[in-house]
Amino acid sequence: MQRALEALHGSVGKLSQEYGDTLGVRRLVSDVARLSDDLAELGPPDPRHRPGPVPEELEEIPDVEYDASMWTEAEHEGFGAPDRRAP
């Protein structure tokens, strides 16, 4: 991450040379500085707090017909609600 920030800092420096001291360049300089500060504040990672892999929880959906009453008064996609259709 530190190397990426250093590369970004260099790129923003090149932009500054091309565009001059504009509001956009000043914001980018500020953003890179803030990211560097945030990374420094984190400090080195603590190996005790490394998250393990998150097991995927799959929800099984039965392959059966849905109850037709579930669709009562449902809007048809692209047609809108029945009370908003053009006559």
C-alpha cells in the first residue's frame, strides 16, 4: 500500500506540473496526504487480528412453482402500476 501511495504521489506531482496550482490538483494532493496519514495511523498489521476466510452461506431455493397468489396486484415490469397506465 505504501508503494502504491508513493506512486500516486509521484503521479499527482506530474499532474501538478502539467495543470499548475488548480483546485483539482490541490484536492488530489490533499487526498494523497490524507491517505498516507490514515495508513500511518493504522500502523503495522497485528497478526492476531487477521480475519479468516468467510465461509459462503448459500441459501437453497426449492425448485417448485410459486403460489400464484404471491403475484396478485404486482406490477408488470415495464408497464407500471395498473392505476398509472395510460387509457
